[in-house]
Amino acid sequence: MKMQLHMTAVLLTSCLLGVQAFATGDTESTGKSMGAKVVSEISFEEGKAILTDETKNDLREKVKEAQQQGKIDEMKVAVWADREYPAEGTKASKQDVTLANDRAKALKNFIKDELKVNSVNTYNMTERPNALQRFVRTDTAKTKTAMEERGAAPRTQDETGFFNQRAKASKAVIMIYTK
């Protein structure tokens, strides 16, 4: 009996560690598959659009890391409100759209003003690409679709993982592209 409990604990620990590795891999592997050299995921306090000192330091480090690989060409910033990416046929509330826009603006301003990166494109992940964006295959549609298809933009509780480790609510994904 003691051996069975030990084996169960080992198996559960392995699963949990694997789940965590998978969770961090979704964002990073998605960003890298989209051509980003450096990928980072940051968190916001629920209901707020303020960048903490820790977030600012993380962004500074990621920009330095990217600069060691080449000249920064562009940064893409996908920003969520406090809910997951909306499922097909659903719409986010006006408050969620505004919160994600405020977070995107705070990030863009910091990146442009303090980190001196000129090309910063933001993507509000409370809104799905519209029909025209999908038809013309805009950068917005391509980015959001790629993130959704690769599991980096979960839409349902089932897609966020066992302990919500893949959840993106209250987060932003930063992708840095170099020349």
C-alpha cells in the first residue's frame, strides 16, 4: 500500500511538472512559430492596466535579450482583459474591450517611450477578427488565428488546462522580432 501511494505521488508530481512545462511552452512555442526571437508573458492585476515595476524590469530584460540576437524590428503585444479569448459567435463586454485597450496602450507607451522600440503592434484579445480582417488576411487576423490554433489563446475552461495553467485572462503576450 505504501509503495502504491509513493508511485501515485510520483506520477502526480510528474504530471503536474509536465503540465507546467506544457503551459509555458504554448505561449513561447506559438510566438517562436510566428517568427518571434523572444517571447514573454506578463500578468496584470485584475481590473487594472498598470505596469508594475516587476513587469517593467521583465520587459527591459526581454528587450536586452532580443538586442543580443539582432536589431529589434518589431514587437507584437497580444493583450487580454480579465476573461479568455471569446469563443466563435460571442462578444466581450464593452468594459473588457476597454480594459484590454488600456493595457495595450500602457504597454505600447512604455515600450516606445522607455525601451525606444519604434514598431509596436497591439492586438486586443477580447475581440475576434472580423469578416473583412479574415478575408483580407490582415496581420490582426493572422496573429489572433495563429494564437488560437496553437492553443495560446484558449477560449473555454477546458482549453485553459487542469489548473488554468494555459489561461490568458489578465495577461499579455509579448513577441519580439529581430532583423
